[in-house]
Amino acid sequence: MVFTIQPFISTESFNFAEAVDKRLLVSERFSDRRIPAVTRFKTQQSVGVLDLTNNRTVPWLIEKLKTVMAKYKVNAFYVEMGTAYDMPHYYQCEKPLINPDQYKSIFINSIQNAVSLFGVSDAIERPRSPSFVALPRFESSWDGLRRVIPTILTYGIIG
């Protein structure tokens, strides 16, 4: 069995409150680090983003994933990353990122040794085998076309 996971946590989730208390979320740039930056992802109108540059976040996430694996007999995870457009507009991580897409590599590399990854929806570098990279969903619009072209070019470069 494969579960889909993502670095976004709905503000309605009990995990969001725990992540806020432990300061595990990306914050707004130039604001109090205790206040998380929120964004939208898919159908969720208000989500926080895990700050994977924070040394406390990855162990917390891995513990949550291992609990799910044991409870539901999950064999692997499919990571749905979203795009750079899904990050909050004015975000601040504990350690600076070169660009929002660097977040994807940090996320994949952080959990790949602890849990089995089946695939990822987006990447700027190829994950280790046997994982694969799938093309994320794009809306059927000119904006979707504008996003798909650089994605295809990036996938061609990373192999």
C-alpha cells in the first residue's frame, strides 16, 4: 500500500497546532518566527508548510510517517510536492533557501533514508532509485502551459 504525503498541513488539523507549538513551520519573512506563513494547496485554502531546514522538523515528520506505516501497513510513500507557486509569497525558513524549488530536494533527501519512497510529483534533482518523478498536475489554461514548459525542461536536464 502506498500513501500520498505532502509538506503542507491544513490549519484545521491537530498536527498544525502541534507544529505551531514546536515552531516547525515556515514563517512570514520579517515577522515573529512563532507565526507561521500560510498558503493554499489544492482544495485547502489555509495550510502551513513544514520548515525542513529546521533540525527538529525532520525527526518529528519521520516519527509521524513511521506511526502511519505501522498503523496502516503502508509500504511506501508518494510525495506530492506542489510547485514553487504553492509556497507562501513571503516565506522565511530557519536556514535560507537558494530558491523555493530547493525545498523539494531538502524534503526528498531528508526522508528518503528513513522511509520508502515510491515516487515524487516534482523534483529539481533525480531521487535515488527505485523512486520515480511524475509530472505534477497542471490546469488546462495558458497559465498551466506556462508552468509545464519549465518543468519538462528541468526533467530533461535531471534525467
